[in-house]
Amino acid sequence: MAELVEIHPDNPQPRLIRRVAQTIADGGLVAYPTDSCYALGCALENKDGIERIIRIRQLDSKHHFTLMCHDFAQLGQFVIVDNSAFRTIKSLTPGPYTFIMKATKEVPRRMMHAKKHSVGARIPQNTTALELVAEVGAPLLSSTLLLPGDDDPLTHAEDVMDRLGNDVDIVIDSGVPGTVPTSVIDFTGGDPVVARAGAGDVSRFE
């Protein structure tokens, strides 16, 4: 059964952040809040964690996993940000946006899009998520916690425990996160294209 870890949403307790980060380092899968609902997260090289996410969400090879990053410098290590995209992405982070871009060699092949060799990347505007990524010291391999058959992602820790208590190792309760998924902007074709309109304003791309 998953452990429910209660973390203050504005002033996350360092010892609890360290506990969750250690679980991730040990190969665990966690459900954690972001500025756009809950996400599932594990370490980048955690093959079993990726397979668990695929199984929970029933994903196919076309799915873009997301790198949950701490800051723009870290994001730039894992995706290729050309000059035309730099200022746009910089102006929208941190915030409820996921950017689809070509992955660098730092990204495990199993989490890339099978044909495009691309991956999602984002910097959340959520204190707990940012502190967790900082403690891990690398981006979290993440996916929105939207379960098969559901129209909306999970947004309450109690619901996550009820639905996934036997499938994840830790559920973080840190206040109610955002309730709308991120807006997804695809930069792989040159000009940015709105792949999904969500919590972030996409009017500048239309």
C-alpha cells in the first residue's frame, strides 16, 4: 500500500522532501501535485517505473513522456531549444505549459517518442514539485495522472490513494493542485503548434 506523505504546500518540510526523493532514487514511483493536477513521477533511468506508468495509464508508443525540470538551465540539458524557441519558452516558464521538443542524448531512448525522438519538458509553478525535483537533482520522468476511462485528471490525494494505493509507492498530499492539464506546445516542426489547449494561455500561438 502506498504511503501518504503530507507536505506543506508553501513551505515544504525538507526531511519529507528528502524521504520522497530517496524513494525515487531507490526505484519508486510517486504521485505528486503540480500546478496542473497530479502527475506520476520516477527517476529518468527507472525502466520499471516507466513500465508501471505505461501500465497504469495504458499508454501507447505515441505518448510523450514529460521531463519535469527545476529551471530553464536544466531543461536545456535534455531538449534542443533553438534560438527561435528560446525566448518564447523562457517567457512561459515556470507555468502550466509542456513543450514538445527534440530530445538530447541525455534522455533515455525508451521515454522518447518512438518516431520523432522527441519528449515533453516543463517547469512547474508549484513549490512542492520544484523542491522535489531540486532534491532529486535531475528531472523527473513524469506523466499526467489521467486514468483510462476518466475525462479529467485526479486532483485530490484521497482520490489518488483510493485509485492507485496499490500501484504507486508514495502519494504526496500538498494541498489541491491545479485542476486543468497543461497546454502542450509542439516545437518539433519549426513553428510552434498548439497540440493541446489547457491551463496555459495559448492565444499567442493562434
